Amino acid sequence: TPPRRGLYTSRSRTLSTRTHGRAPGMNLVHLTSSTFFGGPERQMLGLAEHLPDSIRTTFISFSEGGRCEPFLDVVRSHGFEAFTLRNDFPKLLATVKELAASLRTCDLLLCHGYKANILGRLAARRAGVPCAAVSRGWTGENRKVKAYEWLDRRHLRFMDRVVCVSDGQAEKVRHWCGVPESKLRVIRNSARLSAFERRDPDARRKLLELFPPGVSVSQVVLAAGRLSPEKGFQTLLEAAPAILREDVGIVLFGEGTLRPDLERRAAELGVADRFRMPGFRSDLDSLIGAAEIVTLPSFTEGLPNVALEASAAGVPVVATAVGGTPEVIADGETGFLVPPGQPAELAAKLNHLLNDATLRTRFGDAGRDRMRERFTFAGQAAAYVKLFDELRAAPAPLPRAA
């Protein structure tokens, strides 16, 4: 697919303002270090597709040892230009210089993640470009990540704007990071409604085939996310014995450092045959709609994409009342909210829905309606356009010498 709104030219490795005969508009760059096509990446691409044609979008990624390519390939397949920086950690000065050179004709830089926030801001200052960060939350999944996130929290106050994906995340940024109110904006994640309009007729079969031969399952509880402590999948596993009757199965999609511990505990609890962990799946969109319930047992969230997508698919959600999750799931209307780290409470609400098909249908329909009313990419794009206009109207940052 030929690029439709990109700016990058491989010959000069800078962003071009030429737009094939159209009047110059705005040049927007997303900076990321994405290593796969997950929730944040879906949000970036969805925004790019819903912005007006006058806003031309390019994606730049740190190499991450080549692991950035799967996301950039998806971006390119949707008609946007994308490229990988030649320099990366630990060559920080060279990375900032290369990025700054690439941003000379950019109008605005939108950063995603702690690495993009810190190095992107330095490069944007060199290029005299406004710079905004999108704050989705912090995982604290290991000591290294905790250290980087500590730096990020102390760095956000220096950005021109900080976009928070939920009111819950904005509260954290406000109190933990010292970001002034004048710089904070809340623009929520959006549901990809079109991805769930058509049902895959084979999705149910694919879901049930994840269980071993001889294990009969007629009801499936689905969970998805990074297998790391903050996602709370240990809580779901501890709740499993109270949920897994002879016709119920749980499928947990995702990869991460917690996998060996989860597999060991599932074996100890005797639920491994009905608590399946098939890893990362590119067809998760179709599989979500084939489950009876989706659950998110997290200890922390920004605004969970899985909850948005489950609701868009018309599937009720049982989730923990953390971060921005209560902004997505209306307790008692589109699903149930429970306290984090409470296996008994989680099991009780899951069993309630498993035993009541009528309630599942009512919650699912209400969830889909809620997504259409409040979480569309058209609404998200309009909010970002307002932010972009605001930043472009402000005095331009003075460029520093490279």
C-alpha cells in the first residue's frame, strides 16, 4: 500500500513538508519504542486514521534490537510512513542528534513511553518543536523498568503538554509528577468498534480448541495482557478453583516474565487443563467476542484497551476498580467491578455472570452502546486536533544548537 500521509523521505532522513500537490498542513510525528502491535499501538494507529487529511502523520521508533519492525510493518500496511532510528541506547547523544535532525520540519512531536518522553523532549528542544507525552500508566514490572519509570515521572513536568488516557491516570500524574494543571489534558483511549462489527464464525471453535482433548468446555472466561505482576493474573489463578466447574474454562492470552510462576501454580492447584495460556495471538479481536466473559484483575491501569474491546464486542467485563477502569466499565450496567487482589470477590462476580445468560446479554449490549456514545476514535481525534492547535498557537520553543 503506498504511503498516504507520511512525511519521511529515505534519501534525506528528515521530515518533508511536501504533500503531493496539497497545501502544506501539519506534520505530526509519533515517537515510540514499540516491540509488538499491542494496545497502545492500536491507539496510535487508530488516531492516525481518524485525523483530518491536513494532518500528516509519520511514525518513528527506536530500534529495540529490531523488535520495532512488527509494529512499523503494520503502520506501513495502513498507508503511513514509518522509520527506525539508526542510533539507540546506549548512544544517547547520537540518538538525540539523529532524532533532532529528523524533526527539523516537524510541527509537533507526540511521545509514547518513558524512553520516547525523555529522549524525544531533548530532540524536540534542539529542533524547536513542541512536544507532548501520552501517559498511559506505569507497570513497575521489574527493577530496571521501575528505575526508568521513576525518571519518567520526574521528567513529565518539562513536557509542553501531558495527555492522560483517563481521569485516574491524570490524578496520578498530577500528584506523583508535579505536572501543572495548565499542561494536563485528558483524552481517553478509544474502542475500535469496526473491528468487532463482523463475527468470525470459526472463533468459538478456535477458542474451545485451546483446551486439551477430552476436556469439555461450554463457557469461557477470557483474559489478556502482559504476564507481569501488575496485571493481577495471580489473583485470577487463585480464583480459578472456585470458577472452574466441569463446563467452564479460562483462557489467558499474553506473554511475560510471570509465565513460569503462573504455570507452576496452575499445576499445584490442579487447574492446568482448564486454565490455558496460549501466549500472544494476533487474532485476539475475533476471539474476544466468542467468550462469555472478559476479566481484568489488574492492580493498576491507565485506561485498559481489553475492557474497551470487550465492551465493543458486546461481552460483559468483570474487572478491578483501579485507575481508569471505572471510566470504562459501569458497575452493575456493563459489568462488575471488584477490589484488586481479592480472589473470592472476583470468583463470586464471575460465577454470578456465568450463571445468568440474560444478564450477560444485557451487560454486553449496554457495553457496546457505551462505547459508541463515549469512546469513539472520531471523538478522540477531535480532542487531539484541539490540543495540536493549542500547541501550534503557543510560542515556539527556541532551538538549541545541535
